[in-house]
Amino acid sequence: MNFLDDISAFGEDYFGISMPIISWIDVVEILIIAIFFYELLVWIKNTRAWMLFRGIMIILVFFGIAALLGMNTIVWLGSRLFNAGIIALVVVFQPELRSVLEQLGRRDLIHSFVSIGIGRTITERFTNRTLTDMVKASFEMGAVKTGALIVVEKEVVLTEYERTGIPLDSILTRQLLINIFEKNTPLHDGAIIVRGDRIVSATCYLPLTDNMELSKDLGTRHRAAVGISEVSDALTIVVSEETGNVSIAQNGKLRRNVTPDELEQALQNIQQPELEVKSEEETKHGLSRFLKPKKGGNHAK
């Protein structure tokens, strides 16, 4: 009798509970299924599938409530749409599914299993030096009316849009940002994606927003900034080539003509993930306990 059999016999003798016989094959099978679902959830979170996944969960909750209330017509429609919905998901996410299969083929599975959960705690997305360089570069470019589009990645990994540009993987500095967006240079057109303290890609193409409420005087940069904020949780900095004003796009909203202090504050709000659980009211009144904003006036020449 092995260890698992001993546990089953103990439960039956002392508690009157008849436990199923569990073999080592069952344990391995449970581990494989757990790892599969873990990797699936990580993939969903790291792509635009995360937003769609949240929408699907809301729809499922709606149909669940309809079933509990006995709304048979709605439940019947949901059951008929289920199969078509699965096919639609495969069509919509064909590029992502192809990419994840390619990554699986190149992946070291043993190393992946061992490294699950190791080094995943993020205390700071980027350093204060990176934050300061982004603020200084933005307003220095604005002073000479050099257009710029800087996407600062948060939880949702922007691999899909990163692939549309030119890979850089360079340490972010004020001088590098200014040089990238200098007019008539090979990398000035399009957006750059910032991940941590590094610029991972330049000349990236971003989705344009369909929001008709935006001012008609806004150009493609601003519409692209709002567009990427609608499909991800990134914060995007826009420097207008026409006016030199600096704007911020986040959560589908555009804040125009921000000051250096306001831009610094917005970057500080996303710098430390643990501060993001606060409500907007708590952030307004309590952020000073955690952060010490620098005095304004020293961000632009």
C-alpha cells in the first residue's frame, strides 16, 4: 500500500469518508492541466484578448442570471450563439494563436516549468531616472515643435504592436528620445514602445480611435494615442508637431496641454503597481504620503 492509499484508508476509517483512489498519474495530470490553464491566462492577459475576455465574462454572467430567473428565450438564444461564438473567436485571434504556437515551438519547456512564479513580483516599472528623462525629453521636443508618440507599457504586453516597428531594446535616455523623433531621421515616424527602462521598438503602428467626440483639430498622433489606450492599459505621451503642446492618453481619455508636473505625476501614478489599487479620490489626497513630486520648472530648457 502506497502513501496515497494510506490517506484514503485513514479518511474512510476515522471520518467515514470514502476517498477515491489517486495514483501518481492523476497527480501529474492535474499538474499539467494547472500549468496549461496558467499559461492560457497569462497569454490572455498579455494580449488584447484580456479586454475581450472581460467582455465575455460579463456576457456569461448575464446569461447565468437569465437562467436563474427562468428567461428561457434568452437562454435558448445564448445556447445557439455559443458554437458560432467559438468559431468567431478563432477567426478574430488567428494572429495571436499563430504567434503563441510559434513561441511554444521555440520554448524551453523544462525551464518554463521551473521558472513559473519566480521573479514575477514587480515593485517598480521604471526608475526615477527614466521617468525624469521622459518628462524632460517631451517638453524639450515640444519647445522646438518636434512631434513624438511615446507608449509606456503597463500590465498588458504590447507585443502585437511592437512587431510592427523596428526592434531597438535600448536603455531609455533623454538624448535617445530626442534623437529618435528628430525630423527627417529613419525612426521619427510612428510610435515608440517603452517597457520598463528600455525602448523596445520604434516606428510602431498603433490603432486609430473611432471616437467622434475628439476635437477635429487633432491629428493622427493624438488619435493613435487614444486608440492604443482603448485596447490596452498603456499610458501614451503625445507631443504635437503643430503646437508643441504635450498631452496624455490613458483609458480611452485624452488630457491635453499638460504641464511638466502633471506629466511627472501621471508617470508616478503608474510607476509603482501597488499604488494603482487606490481610488481616484485617495490618489488625489493621499499620494503625497508615498511620492514626493519634484518642483516644477526644471523639465524643459
